[in-house]
Amino acid sequence: MTYSKKIQGLVQALTLEEKVGMIHGNSLFATKGVPRLGIPPLVMSDGPMGVRMDFQPDQWVPAGNDADYVSYLPSGSALASTWNRSLAWEAGRVLGEETRGRGKDVILGPSVNIKRSPLCGRNFEYMSEDPYLAGEQTAPMIRGIQEADVAACVKHFAVNNQETERLYVEAELSDRALRELYLPAFEKAVKEGKSYTLMGAYNKIKGEHCCESQFLLDEILRGEWGYDGVVISDWGAVHNTEKAAACSLDVEMSVTNDFDQYKMADPLLAAVKEGRIREEQIDEKVKRVLLLMERLHMLEGDRKKGCYNTPEHRETAKAAAEEAVVLLKNEGNRLPLKEKKIKKMLVIGENAVHVHSCGGGSAEIKALYEITPLMGLKMYLGGNVQVDYTPGYYVPSAQETQSASWQETSLENGGGQTRDTEMLGTEESQKRREALEEALRLAADERYEEVLFVGGLNHDFDSEGQDRKDMKLPYGQDEVIRKLLEIRPDMTVVMHAGSPVEMEEWADQVSALVWLWYSGMEGGTALAEVLFGVVNPSGHLPETFPKYCEDCPSHSIGEFPGDDTVRHKEEIYVGYRYYQTQGKKPRFCFGHGLSYTTFSYEEVQVSREKEIEVSLKVKNTGSRKGKELIQLYIHPVDNGADRPVQELKGYEKIELDCGEEKNVTFTLSEESFARYDEKRKAFVTEPGRYEIWLGESCEKILAKAEVRIG
Ligand code: BGC
């Protein structure tokens, strides 16, 4: 790497102390600048759903001003659920502008770890169980962010798929699983997204902490992928000065305020002075930090100003939320609801009024506002329909939010735990019974033409620092839904959550079921628009919703959460790769999502020049305008041994009027068919026949074609 003359000059002019100051936290979210040389501090903020509130420089105490209310964007799961690369770019652009508008240089996101188990507390932040989808949605998001002269920080590299013991757990997995599942989204983030920074994870891999791993950081990231950006540690993820200095980690951050005692602070100075570490190793890190500053125009030139809370940002949040809603079930075309036929509507369920933006761990934000489902419905219906609300289930408020200083103590007890679903005292049981009785009483009133249940999870469950213990719905919701369905069999159910829940007690009985992720400030608006058909749903699940947690391969074959070590015995068979290969039916499969219209696929053709082109004609055969998501999977015919029955390799979303048809073309290369060969330590494409499966989910394949490789 050749650095500019400016960078070379600065490195020569910097003292060792100044250099060391530039590569560790000098406050909770910034490094030290060198004013005499015009080098500013590097200022970071959490994301990825918005720019986090400001804290005191040395305490996890909110600054407490009103300047840090921001736009609240749909979570990673929701963005992946749109399967729309342009929306990911747009969301990134908003996040970037707001980051800059708030005066920060680096936004700590997107988060792209693979969803290995439905129980991982941070799944709501993550994109998908599938590396292709995760990478395809992440790269444009990063490009969008970086348009604003701020850096994205793709995290957490790598194999950080659980919260329990997250600081120390060793992820034990084959190189094949690592290469095929856990690294590709990062590779795309770096190579296609060109993420200026990347965050090293807490956990260990091959016996080393990720932030000290020569294998991950030197061999793969810098060596194989040619990464020249800045590697920032997760907060408190560095344990050893020599190891961190010797590998490609650049900046150490942590949660404590003894900044001089960080491993890459005074201990590093001492190590250089005692000759245990060469100063050139520090220089390399400093050069990369300066290159980042050059890229962001922090050293000279015009830097974009950014802005936040603009009406246009809210429009983007709404557009993304609209495409993230997933229609899971719609028997007898129960939905969309017909507002003209409704005078009185009953909304049951605490999640109809719950505000989620302020929870979840470091992804929390101070949202300018958050339209809850109930607000969305009322605003949509105006005063023309009477909308009544009752909670239906009781949520103990004491557990609702983590204390402001949780992060300060987050390095204790392995950094994370598995959380018991609920602890219920007599008083709480009583409140729960009362809430249910009131809901049943109201639901029996036939003057309500429509009854809607909005339940699911909240950030007491979907949260950093803890995994769920099971997939059960909390607060006795199963009983509430079952009993309500007995008296209102046509009740529409909305699940509002960041990760799958078990729905087996009632899913067969419900005719209309809608999934709402943590969808940002306009989530409630988007939900109302989908329920009433202003928006034709086009969200599709970016992960499998198993019937029971035990069905999930990381639980039935592999381990979750393990103890000191978590063994990925399921190997590459994560998510649909497992369910489809084993013929095991989940409740809702990967890629599933219904529409209010129907589509047909015709004239599938495959042509081979240098690349492989798959084209087809897609037609809207229903009576409404709508968006169709065409998913492309490859299926090995001749060499299927120890390969998943299908793997996602392409997707396109198009909008079609009723009766309209459009051609869609996918381009694949031979690498699209490759698998990782442990012996050759490389991806290899085995010659033979492969089928191309085109469909609306991994189960619902509408057209097939064959191609011969090699
Ligand atoms: C989280 C990161 C976050 C950092 C700073 C850590 O605990 O794992 O995702 O960016 O804290 O808040």
C-alpha cells in the first residue's frame, strides 16, 4: 500500500505518544487527535438503526440534551426482509447523513452476523441466516452510508452468533462452514461495499480472540481480501497488548474509562520502549487511521455537512418499513381489511403501543418519534372508525429497559448470558389474568367488526448481552391468542418482534397473520397501510421460522449456546440449507412472504457465454398492482453429496401492474456454483449438471431450468 505524501509526512512528524493516542479510545467513543498537526479525533457512534444518543465522554451517562433525537430506521432484519438493494442503499444514505449531521465520523454498523439460532439476542440487528442475502443487502447499505463522508463499520468479524459468554466463547467450526456461511457477507461488505472500517468481534476462533487473530485479520482480511481499511475492536475485545499490536487490529476501544490503561495505550508504549514491539507496527496502524481520515476529508478538503431528522429521511424510513412487512398467512383473502365495512375496531396486545427504539443494547436510539401499530392504525383511519385498545397481556415494567450504565458492567460474566423467559409473582399472575379477562370481554362484543391482536417480543428479549432461553412467546400470549381465537376465529394476528417465536399453539387456527419487525419510526404506518391494502405486501422472511426451537440445526445437531466452546456441528447446514436438505418442514420457510396479488413465471431460458444468464418472464396474474420477489437457487444434480439441496444465488424484486409482464435476467458465474474444499483450501466448482430453481420462497419453486458446468 502506498500512502500519500501527506500521510507519510504526518507519520514522521508524530511522536510515539501521539501515535499511540490515535489508536485507542481516549473517551468512550473517540480516539485522541493531534491538534498541533491538524489531526482530529476519530469520533464514533453506535448504529445501526440510527445514530445513538450522546454519552458523557467518560461515563455511560447520557449527555441528556435534545440534540440527539434522530430518525429511527428499520432494523437489519427488516432491511433484509425487503430483499431490496436500493432500499438498503437509501437507508444507508439516511444513516450516513445523520451520522455526519450529528458530527460523527464512524457509524458502528451494519451488523451482518449470520443468524445461526433463533435465540441469539442480537438477531434483530442482523440481516439473515443466508450469507448471500446478508451480503447483498449490506454492501449497498455501506455505500449509501459512505456517500456522506462518514465511515461504515461492518460488525462483528467474525462468527459472533450468540450473546451468551460472548467475550470468551470459542466458536469451533470447520473451514468450510466459515468460508461458505460466516465470512461471505463480510467479504462483500469489504470488497463491494468498500467499508472503510470493520469491527473485530469479542469471541474466539481457532483459539484466539478475533481482535488478536492473525488468521482472521492478517491472512484473510488483509491478505486474501486486500483490505486497507481500519479494524476497530469491539468495546473491550482486546486482551493482550503484544498480540493486538502484532496483528492487523488498528484501534482499541472499550467500555471502561481508564483509557490510559487500555492494552493499546500505556502498556503498548512500554512494550515499544522495551523493544518488545517495533514502532513500525504502530506506524502501520496510524497510517491506516490517517488514510481513513483522508477518505472522509477530515484532514483537508471539503467535507459534506450531513443533516438529520429531515422529512426525506422519514420518507425513506417509511418506504423501507413498507417493504419489510411480511404477510405470513392470508386464508380466504381475509386481508386486506375493508375500512368501509368497519365502524368499530378492537386492538388487543401490548405491542400495539410499545415503543421499541430505546431498547436492545447498543442499537438503542432516541427516536424523534416512533409510530406504534395503534398510532399507525388510528392515523390511517382518522376519526372515521372507532379504534379501541386493551393490552390483553401484562408486561411488567420493571424489566423493560436496561439501566443506562449496563455497558459499563458489560465485561462481567462473560459479557452475556441466557435469559429466563419470565419470572412471575402472584401479583403479576393476577394482573395477567385481569388483562386476559378484559380482552375476552371486549372481544365478545359483536359491535367490533374487526379484532386485531398485536403481540410478539420486545427488547427485554431481543437484546444485546443476552440470548433467549426458548422461542416461546412471553407474557402468556399463547393462551391469550388461543382464547381470543375461540370467540373471534377471524381475528387478525400481528407478530411484532425481531426474531422468530413459536406459534404452534394457534398458527393453524389463525387465518390472517402478519409479521412486523422492529421497523423504525414509521413501522406502525407501514403496518396499517399493509393491513388496509394501500401497500401490497412484498416482504419475505430472511430467515426460517421453525416450528420449535429444537428443530433448529444449531440446537438439534450442533450446540447453542455451548459453554467455553460452542461447537457448530451442524456445519454448513444452517437455516434452510438444513430444513430443505432434510425435508423438515418449518412453520414458515426462508423466503416466504405473501402478496395480495399473484404472479406467474414463464419462458425460463438459460444461455451460456462467458457468464450464465438466466432469464424469465414474470406476469402479474392477479387484480392488484404488486411487487414480486424472484428468488434464484442453485440445486446440484450430479454432485449433491454433502451439499445443501439448494443455495440462494440471486434475487430481484420488480413491480408489476395487473396483467403486466416483465423480463427478468440473472447473471451467474461459475463461482456461483462453487463449494469450499477443505483439502485444497479453496472454493472449487465441480463440473456437472445443476438446476436453477426460481421461486417465491425456498419451498415454493415456480420454474426450473438446467445448466451444465465444466
Ligand atoms: C457491541 C458493539 C457496539 C459497542 C459500542 C459493544 O458492546 O458489541 O456492537 O458497537 O459495544 O457500544
